[in-house]
Amino acid sequence: MGAWVLGLDVCGCALLAFLLLRRYGDLAKQHRMVLLATLLAWCLCFIIVFTIPLDVSTVSTWGQESPPPHHLYHNSRDTSVPALALHRFLLYLLGHAPLKFSRRVRLPHLGQTLYNQCVIDNQHRVSTADHSNQTDNSSVLPTERVPEVCDKPWSYIPDGILPIFWRVVYWTSQSLTWLLIPFMQSYARSGAFSISGKIKTALIENAIYYGTYLFIFCSLLIYVAVSPQWNLSWYHLRTIGITAANTWGLFLLVLLLGYGLVEIPRSYWLASCHGHLLAKTYFKVAKLMTEKAEAEENLEDVMEDVRGVNEAIKYNHPLRKCIDTILKKCPVEYQERLGRNMDDYEDFDEKRNSCPSKKSLVKLHKQVIYAVQRHNRTQVQWQILLDEAFHLEDVAKNETSPAHQFIHSFPSSQPSGWFSRYVYTPTAEWYWECVLRRWCYRVLAVGLCVMSVAVVWSECTFFSTQPVLSLFAIFIQLAERQYNYLYIQMACFITIIFLCYCVYSTVFRIRVFNYYYLAPHHQTDAYSLQFSGM
């Protein structure tokens, strides 16, 4: 049963990642390898959210009376430590992962579960009873020990599966972050006209990128090696490498989580104020209008450059194929305009015309891709933002309506379905938009604020083991005493889904100029998609 649960968990995460990728990416136009790498990276992120509750529900507590088996120790030479570091940070908050590895600590699932521990305890009772009966010389009949009933959890996962599973998740994430995704970023952003040219550009850019890191690392390594107070060994070198690889993820985790814990409750509270929301939308409209004008001006400048090279390179020139590739990336109206201005019957004269080089055409191709993508994105966002502004204006007008029926300034031209005719009627829409929505948002904001305070408190107190002060750890330990696996999983899931929502929503909200921006409605470029997967 547990293997099926884990399989369904992975399939559900893949489906969720696919739906998000379908919303933000363009499945028809973007490169298949870009989509596959992004899908796999997002799927691994969601696997952490939905699989850790299964892992935590199979945690076992070992004390001095029943130490764990020798092969489960996390000592200084255990090679499985890096594979579990990805999810141990979240387990800290739940009281199920140690800060320092020792023999008598609470550990993640490594082959022994609450169910298994119950079975082992029963066997220990039976063996103890048999031994006492054999050594008893009295005539009293042996006392029959009734073993405790061990309830097998519905999500029980056989021993040995989860350690291998977490190793696969960890090392696949490392490979994507440091090898495949950076290569595909350079490949997708390249303006070369052939696959070999794109690969060459990607290799050169990544060689410069990693060469810089390697130079810094080697400089620090030489400094540590020649320092007499440092005793450098292969194990220490391996630990430094693993720590350096995890630094990027941990830094982003702390940064994004800190922002999300404050911004998410705040955003829901402000969303309940229609006046503030309308003023913010007006500001977005003005800002997007400026960006839209800049995108149109940039596209005009790039199309002017394309027109120049299109007139300079005629049909019989060796670089004409490159020009045709650039023209296919241009908007349709510009393609028609450039096609009318071209004279195919004029032969190419190398002495009379000064033609651009292939390197300059590669650069122009890259500029065309960026300009067209930015122009299309601003056009789509402009229409969506206008619809949102009109809707908020309608809400402000209908708040004082005595008829209690929502009236749209611009009714939809599409015919209304059965849901709009029988369920979401104009009266129901008025009560939701003008009365209930704001209160639902405020209640939700208060609940999220309480969760944020509980997370901060638990992060500050998870060092304390006696007494346990972390709220989430207290809730889960209470369920452990009664072997309530479902409650353990639900408590872990709610906690972890809130933490990951704070982190992942920040990833989808932030924008670094035009360098990184996740835009919905299929308007995200390949570079931003892959950067989010890192």
C-alpha cells in the first residue's frame, strides 16, 4: 500500500508541475528540453512538500534503552547525510531532525518506523517472558504475556525505499541546478542559427561562469592548504564541496521564506480593501503603460535593423538563410512589411553592398527574440490588467447599489453557462464581491498571520529539546503517543504546505528587472522558467 501511495504522490506532483508549466510557459513554441528540465525541477520541489508527511509519519524515537541499529548511525563518515539534507531543514521545525548527528537523537526514516518499533517491542516482551519462565524453578504456571496490538499505518512504506528515494531527489536536484539547467539557459538564450552553434555558445558561457567559481575555490583551497592551523583531508574537502553546493539553496530558502512569511498575510489583508486594491491597480496600469511603450519602441528599433540587413543581403547570398530565420521570428505585420520592400530580382553584388557578418546576425537574432517576447508579454498583460481595473471599478460602483445585483460596465460577449444562470447569479455575485469576499480575505489573513508567528516561534525554539517549545513539534509528538498516523501526516502537510507556499509564491512574485520574471498566460521566456527551477 505504501509503495502505491508514494507512486501516486509522485504522479500528483508531476501533474501539478505540468499544470503550472502550462500556465506560465508556451508548450507549443518553447524547446522541449527547456520544458522537460523545468518540469522535472518543479516536480522535485513539489515532491518535497507531499512526501515529507509520509516520511515523518514513519519516524521512530530511539532512546538509551533501545538504540538504533549500527547501520543507521549518522556518524561523521556517513555518505547518506547529503542525500537527506534537502528535507531535514523542514524536519527541524517538526522536531524530527537533529542539529548534530549522534547515536541517541530523533532521526528521519532510515528503515525503522513506529510500526516496526512496536513489532520489535512485542518480540522483546515475548523473549523476556520466555527467558524468565525458563529460569523460574517454582511450580507456578508460566504467565502468558499478551503482546500489544500494532496498527499498521495505511501509508506504510517498506524499509529501504525512502533513503534511496531521497538520494535520487537530492542528486537529481543537484544535477539540474549545477549542470543541466545552466547549460539549457545559455542554449535557449543563444541567437545562433544551428544546434551546434547554440551548444558552442552554451559551453563557452558556462565555461566562463564555472571557471570563475573554480578560480575562487582554488584560491581559497590553496590558502587553507598552506595554513598550518588547518588540517585538510579528503573528507574535509568533500564536506566543503557539499556545503558550497547547498549554500545557494539555503540562502534563497531563508531569503524567500522570510519575505513570504510577512508578505502573504499582508497581501491577503490588503486585498480585502477595495479602495487600496483599486489604487494599486491604477499604479500598475500606469507602470505597465510605460513598459508597453518602451517595448513597442524597442521592437521598432530592432525591426529597423532587420529591415536594413534584409535589404543588404539578397536571395543569392550565403547568409540569406539566417535572414529568413530572423524574419520568421518577427511579428506577422512586420513580416508582410519587410516582404513588400524586398526585391528578389536584384542580385547580390559583394563590391557594392557592405553585408553584416554572421556574428552580428547572431546578435540581431538574439535581440529579435527578446524584443518580440517582451512585446507580446506586455500586450497580453495590458489587456488583462485593464479587465481587472474595470472589474474593480464595477465593484466600487455596485457597493452602493440598493438593488443588490452586480452590474458590469462591459458585459461579456460570450453566452453565460448554467453556473452563471442558476448558481452565480447577479445577486450572488453582488453578495460575494461586495460583502463576503472582504471578510473571507480578512479571516484568511488572520489565520496566515497566526501561522507565520508560529513558524517564527518554532524556528527560534527548535534548539530546545527539554522542554520542547516548538509548537509544531508538540502537536506531532502528541499524535505519536497514540500512533495516530493520519493526524501526523495532516499536521506535517499543513505546516510544510504553508512554508513551501511562502517560498514558492515568492518565486512566482518577484521580478528582477527584465532579467527574471514569471508571467502567466504563457508569457514567460525560457530563461526565467529555468532560473525558477534552480
